Amino acid sequence: MNAWDPYRPTAANPWDARKVGHLHRRAGFGASMADLARGLADGPDKTLDRVLAGGPADADFEQSSEFMASERSLPAGAPPTQLAAWWLYRMLRTPHPLHEKLCLFWHNHFATSIVKVRNARYMLGQYRTISQYALGRYDELLHAITLDPAMLVWLDARDSKKGKPNENYARELMELFSLGIGNYTETDIREAAKAFTGYSIKAGKSHFTERDHDGGTKTVFGKSGRYKAGDIVDLCLAHDACPRFIVGKLYRFFFSEQDAPPADFLAPLVRQYRESKFDTGRLVATMIRSNHFFSPEVYRAKMKSPVEFAIGIVRGLEGNVGPLNLATALESLGQVLFAPPSVKGWDGGPAWLNAQTLLFRQNLALALTSTEDTRFGRRCDPVAVLAKHNVDGEENAIEFYLKVFLQGDASPEARDQLRDYAKRTKATKYPPYWSAEDVAHHRLRALAHLALTLPEFQLN
């Protein structure tokens, strides 16, 4: 069985709720109970087609998103949390979660931060460039990002002039955006930097000034010419290392952040990416349809990022939370959208978790589920979703939570932990003014919170 052949269910490897949940976590931000039921009923082919294509266009969603992103609503001086809230709104409401997931990947790949750019309109413009090409051709995306105003500020290319070339963009283009360390020399960087001179920003757009550009001959990767910015990008794209590098990063994003697989294992994907002229959508389709994607060694082999953690809760509970409050809460978990910590982006994997961030995750889960936190109120109420799905009683509630959030993956010890809580707290004294319904609802919400603090829920 070839790892990259399309997955086909077998008796030993059936299409079940675990695989549906896995698909929605990796190719989106988690599943609702309706997503799980629909995926089980439709089978793998139809479900994968739907995930790859996205749901039907939602005019109300797009209209609301555009209003929130207007210059009046989101001016250049808007605070970072307001910009992050706009993107979280899209992640929470989008009919095409895979598209937003790829936007998140490319955002971390190009790792541009508003902390230095200090212009929300520039950052919004970069998002829109990424969004346009997220599942399209990487060569076109790389060309567009190279002259993106936010990038020109972020890596100081707007200050690069003839006689005083700034090497930052040339270096990161090769090291982080296309080739990886070991596939270029310092001479390549110095020579390429000359090609990026003369570019600035006027009226919010990139502008080329011939007199500020070094028009002389440059030698990069052993090839010489009177190169400009786009020529250097083309040289990087033509380098054998480029498709290997991008495929490797996408593999880590969709499969595992642990040890890198051997080169021959990824070779079919690298060949496809090169021959398709960097068609990212086609590559991603091959990846998530594959036997390897649905294999045991890939299942729950990644750590959830804070964004995946938070949105997974809201989606599972079918909530309607305010994105600005969610954006503020995510700061303490270590992920501020539009503000990655460095040019290398977020480290991801085990780096997401430590004693402090784990506590903050538990606190956020409590804030979302308790209905007592003024930031979220009853807009993500476990009791409401239980009622919607006609779930009665604590034992049935436990099974519902473990299915929607973990697809039944909780260990026997974890199940016992939730059941023990239900037993131990039956005699708890609640405020005398609470009705029997208040007590029952409090206990159901507490069980939801406990399910979200299980170690298994931290895994993607």
C-alpha cells in the first residue's frame, strides 16, 4: 500500500468518527456534532471533496467580514487585538475552514508582525494577498509577497538603496521562504540584496524608483544578470531545494512536527509540486486524501496551537462568541494573530505548552463554558448544545462531550475522572437561591470544562 495513494476504508482501518474528527482538526479547526454525523454518513470521498472545496458561499458572512475590514472600521492605527479579532471572526464563521487554515500556515511561513509594521491596513493587505493564493500557486504568492507593503517594512526592503543594500529580505527569502539553510551562500545573499534596492511604498503600494536601484550585474547561484527583485524570486523558485523545502513545511503542518521523514518518502510530493508549478491546492489534496494522512502514526501526533484550541471549543459547542474577547484571551496562551514572535514565526509543537500556558488554557476553557465570565456569557453554553441535541442526564452528557471533542479517544482513566466528579459532587452544597435546574446546569457545564482539560484534547 503506497502512503500517498488515496485512503480506502477497510475492516482493519474503517472510516469512523475518529477519522472524521481528525480530518476536521487538521484541515480546519475542529468538528461540531453535525460535522461528525454528516462525515460518517457521507463516507470519505464525499467528505474529503467537501472539505477541500469548502461549503457554499455565504454572502452575509462575506458582507460582515468586509464591513469589519473597512478602513473606517479597521484604520491603519487600529490595535493588534482588533485586527486579530477580524481574522478570528473569519475562522469561526467561514464556510471553508481549510482555506483559513492555509492562510494561517502562510502567515506563519512569512511571519510578518504588526509590532514592527505598525499599520493595520498593511497587515490586512498582506492577509488578503495570502488569502488569494493560499490554495493556489506558491510561485505567484512568493512574487506578490516580495513587494507587499507590510513585508517591505518588516524586512527593511523599503530602505534598501543603491550602494547601501539591505540584506534582510534576500536572506529570509532564501532561508525561510524558499530554500532552507545550506542551499545558498553568503555571497548569494549579498548579490541578491542588490536586486532588491529601489523599492519603497507610495500611497500604500509598492513603488520602484530606478535611480535607487542597483542596475549592475549580480551573480546568484552561479548565474549572472542585471537582476531585479522578481528575477531573484524566479531563481529561488527554480532551485531544486525550493519544492522540497515547501513540501517539508506543509508536511510538518498537516502531519507531524516530530522527526522529518526521509527525502525519498516525500519525493513523490516534491515531484508533483514541481511539475504542477507549485499548485498548493493540488498538493494539499494529495496529502489529506492519502493513506498516510489517516494512518495511526499521524493520528493526534500534533499539539494544538492556541487558535486551534480555542476555536475547536467554540465549534464543538456551536457557540457564537465575540471575536475581540477571544483575541484578547489568546494573548496569554502565546499566539497573537498578525504578531508572530520573530521572522521564524511560532515554534509550534511542544513549545505551545508549559505550566503557565496550560493553566491559561484551562482558564479559557472555563471562561467559555461556565457562562459566568462576562467576556463570553452564555454565547458558548454547553447546556444549550446538549438541549439542541436532546441529550439528557450527566452520563449521556459525558458521552456527548467525549464524542464531539475527542471522538471517544479518552482513556478509561479520563472517563472515570469525569464520572467520579459527577458522583463526588452530588452532595455539594450550592447557594440556597439556586433552583434544581441551576444546579443541574452548573454540573453539566463543569463536566464540559473537565472534558476540555483532558490531555487528549491538547492534541490535534
